[in-house]
Amino acid sequence: KFQVSAKYSLAINLFDGTGDVYFAYTNRSFWKIHNDNSAPFRETNHEPEVFLTLKNDWKLFGFTNTLVNIGFVHQSNGRGATLSRSWNRIYTSFIFEKDNMAIAFKPWYRIPEDEAEDDNPDIEDFLGNFELTGVYKHAQHTYSAMLRNNLESDHNRGAIQIDWVFPLSKRLKGYVQYFKGYGESLIDYNYDQESIGIGIALAGWL
């Protein structure tokens, strides 16, 4: 699994200095490293987005809601026919901070598509309606957990991801990740998967 994310500012200091507009892009690729034929990536997910960031100082239970993000995100695997997966969403993300902790609550609304052109009409049933992420930093170690859920009582589905980032050297960080649930990759969005990975990270949450 290989992931690269980048963010570029489009406009800054809007609304008397409280708002900024960004474009961001995340590329997430998966491949089978043990494949004898050295096959190409089995799946690559592209995720461009545009969002407005609003600075805030609202307090709740000792946490400060420092940022509110409002954006549009497209996610797809760039493939055709029966292997095509994609969806478009509008989201709001509320980021709360306190000392060396941060919590992000991100609900979203999927933009409806024409039924004949929808590659994955049931994707919300598996990838859910929101993400809740918590991050805690202690010394040079960062721990985070992500929860995703569809909030359906009859067929409750979602995912949980737990990460640990720790120092290896001055510039490199070690990375351990556990994932259980649906939607680690778009091609397998409707399959319940469990995985654990060990690798290298160039940057962390905090």
C-alpha cells in the first residue's frame, strides 16, 4: 500500500482572515509485492478535492473547534466497465483540539448519479455516512484511530483503522496500521477485509 497526499492553497485570508480555500489530492495504490510476475498495481484510487477552511474558536467539553472544513471530493479508481468505481460527495469536517489531542468528525452527503451510469449504487451501505478520527501524540509517537459507519440498524457496516507512527531516524518514521471493515480500496468496497501493515511514513498527523 502506497499513499501520497498534497495540498495547495487557492485563496487565503478570506472573510476578514478567517477563511482559506485549498485544492488537495490523494493517491492511494495497492499491489501484491509477492507476485512472481511483478504485476502492476492491482488498484489505484484517486481523490481530488476542493475545500474551504474556516478558523473557529468554539469550545466543547474542553476541546476547541479550531477548524471547520467544507468541501467537495471526488473519488475513483480510474478503471472502466465492471471494474469502475467512483462517487462524489459534499462534506463538512469539524476539527477539535486540546493539548496533544485532536478529534475530527466528518459527515458527508453523496451527490446522486444517474442510475444507468452509477458504478456502485450501494457504496453508502458499505462506506457509510461519516468518519470519526482521533489522534493522540505522546513524545515522538503518534496514535490515531478512524471509525466509519453507515448508521443502519438492519445491515450495520463500516470500518475501523488504527495507526501508530514512531521515529526511526531524524527524517523517517515507522508506521504500523491495522484495518478491519469495508472500503480500504474502492475495488473491494463491498468486501469485509482485515489487514495489518508495517512500513515507513514521511509525515504524520501531528
